Amino acid sequence: MTETIRKQVLAVRATGETNMLDTRRVQVIANRMGFYELVVYLEEHRTEYANFILTGSTGEEK
């Protein structure tokens, strides 16, 4: 997960509009906000995204 994606996830979360595990709704909100990287990321990396939402870990920390 890139820093850009992480920031976009946090920005969507800050809206409070959806449960962040509802990835389809997150994509709709991200698209509306112009976060196209996040929309694509969610299509290709759902497991990594869910891990970040549940643990706060991007998987890159050592």
C-alpha cells in the first residue's frame, strides 16, 4: 500500500459515510472524491485493504 492510498483510505474514513469494510461503497465515495488510485487498488488488493482496516498495518512495517 502506497502512502497515497493510505491517505485516501483515511480521507474516505473521515467522511463517516460508510462502514469501511463495505468496499463497493468505499469505491463509490473514493470515485466521487477523485481518489481513482484507491478505486483501482480496491479491485486488485482487497485482502491487503481489509488487513489495513482491521489492524492499521500496511504490511510494510518491520
